[in-house]
Amino acid sequence: AKTLWRKGAGRERLVRVSAIIAIISVAISVFVVLLSVAISDGFRKEINDKASGLSGQILIHSPGTDVTTSQYPIDNDPVLIDKILSIRGVKSVHPYGYRSAVLESDSEIHGVLIKGVDSLFDWSFFQKHLVSGRMPNVSNEANSNQHELLISQRLSNIIDHSIGDDVVAYFVDDVIRVRKFKIVGIYDAQLEDIDKTLVLTSLKTVQGVNNWSKEKISGLEVMLHNSRKIERLAERIEYELYNYSKQSLFATRVDELFPNLFDWLVLIDFNVLFVLILMLSVAGFNMVSGLLILLFEKTSMIGLLKSLGMKNSSIHKVFMIRALDLVFRGVIIGNVLAISIILLQYYFQIIPLDAENYFVDHVPVNFNIAKWAVINVLSIISISLLLILPSYFIANVSPEKTLRVK
């Protein structure tokens, strides 16, 4: 009797251990997948916000030219701006002007791209990344002899100039023009190549060095309410531009302007998809193993139920309910762990990154409730489908043989 009791206790411990392993496996898999998706969405949001903040989400400019050209200006047409603003989903439209220049300091010269904006420009992105100082005065009423400049932290280190310093800019044409700027603000967007070259001043200053009238600009920046609709809205804007008879114009999306940044995001999405498939497969097969151990332990019970007339489908349903209980426990634990880590990272940035390689100084996270719901439902469904495999074991159980198993 004591031997039989020990054997029974040992089998019960095996069942409990297998159930715990199954729960842990599902919890870890769901945790890893949810965390991977949150990090991928975080990178996408950070990169999209930075690229859009620096250049706009959709840029309207002369066809066949670069968006930063100063050779082929377009008309700053209020009718066109109103037409674009009337498109549902468009948040704002701002004129801009570009001009390449060379900044001279005491010991360095450095090529830059000067971006001119007007008084209606949305400074929220640069305010968010402002290190010191303030935004330049870009109103048309500003003193034309006082040109203010916003530069990046990296450029400040290169030319060894800071807030309040004057810097000389040379504009090379048939005749070299010289302007003296006062540095009033320093930002740090953590986009290495762009930060080294992009500086901001008033649109009026750029129009002056380009010999443009106040009606001429390099293009228009379009900001949207929802960046996920950028492709559809870009097509709509292109349609409106095609039917606009006053001037020939072209629209460029921000992902077309910075393909290296967004191609990197595609690679991250591929890695997340691989992790999703791998972790759900591991969790599913661990659940199958756990259920098979439970079935082997309950072989005598299955035979007894069959001998009493219970159908295979009904027996399978009993074991599926038990297995799904383990799956739900694992999914809940995985969600709690993932949310905890994401909140810690979001508020305290506990995991740092090298900004030169990753464009941010910490691991970004973003919570998308729709994606989380889809992942949880997909996890439960995919693992449940794998649990159909043990049903073949139930179908092959013979009551005559199993009733003798002790």
C-alpha cells in the first residue's frame, strides 16, 4: 500500500510540475512577444516623430528636384495651402526655405543646411529636444540686421560655439554673401547625420540670401493628425496637386526622404515577427507536452469514462478546459510582467542605448492596446489549435486495456 501511495504521489507531483512548466512557458512567450512589439512600436514612434519633426510628414516641392533645393522655388500660394488644409486628416501646412551654407568659427569651417521657417511654424518638436536657450525669432517684423540661429548640440561641439555666440555664414553663388548669426538655442534630436548639418532661422533670412521675394519658398511641410494614414493622404494630396493648374508640384513622404531610417524599422519588424512565431511555437509545444503527461496519468480514468459510454469529444473537451485554464493563467502572468517592465522603462528609462547607433538614448516603448488584444487572442487561439493533437491519444485509448492500469 505504501509503495502504491508513493507511486501515486510521484505521478501527482509530475502532473503538477508539468502544469507549472506549461504556465511558465506560456507566460515567458507572451511576455517576450508583447515586450518585443512594444519596443518595435516605440522605435517606430520615436523615429517617425523625429524625422517628421525635422522635415514634416509630407513635403510639397518642385518636381524632379530635392526637397532642400534653393534653385527651383515654388509660389507660397494661400489658395493651395487652404486646399490642402481642407483635406480630412491634415493638421497643418507650413512654408519653408532651404539654403546650404558654410559656418566659420575660430578654428573650424563646417557645411550646413539652413532651414527657414515663418512665425506660424510648429516648434513643439524642437521645444521637446531643446538643450538650452530658446527658439529663434522668425517673425517678419524682426530686425533684419539681427539673424538668430538654432543649432544642434553636435554642431555646437564641432564649431565650439554656444548660446550667445556669433557665427559667420558664407553663401556661395556667383557672388559670395556673408551673414552674421547669433546662436540663441541648442537642440539635440539624436539623429547623428541630420543633427550635424541642420540649423534653423527665419524664412525671411533664407529668402534674402536666395534673392527671393516673400512669395517664393522651397516648399510646404504638411503635418497629419495620424501618421499611420500617411500613404493614403499623400496620394490624396498628389491628386490635388495634379489638378492644380497654377504650378507643377510634387509630394514626398518622410519615409521616402529618410529611407535609411525607415528601412531599419522594417528590419526590426521582421525580427519581431520571427520572435512571435518562435515563442508561440515553443509555448504551444510545451503545452502539448504538459497535456500529454496529464493524459498519460489519467489513462485509467479515460478508459473508465469510455466504458461508461462517454464520447471521445466529451472527454477531449474536459482535458481542453483544463489545458485552457493553464493557457489563460500563463497569458495573464505574461501580460502583468510585460506591462510592469514597459511602465518602468517608459517612466524611468532603466535600459539605456547608444544614441549614435540607435537614434535614441534609451530603449523606447509604446503601448498599443489594439495590437496587445490581437496578440493575446492570437496566442490563445494558436496554442489551442496545437492542443488538438493530443486528441488522437484519447481516440486510441482502449477501455479493456486501460482499466487494468493502476
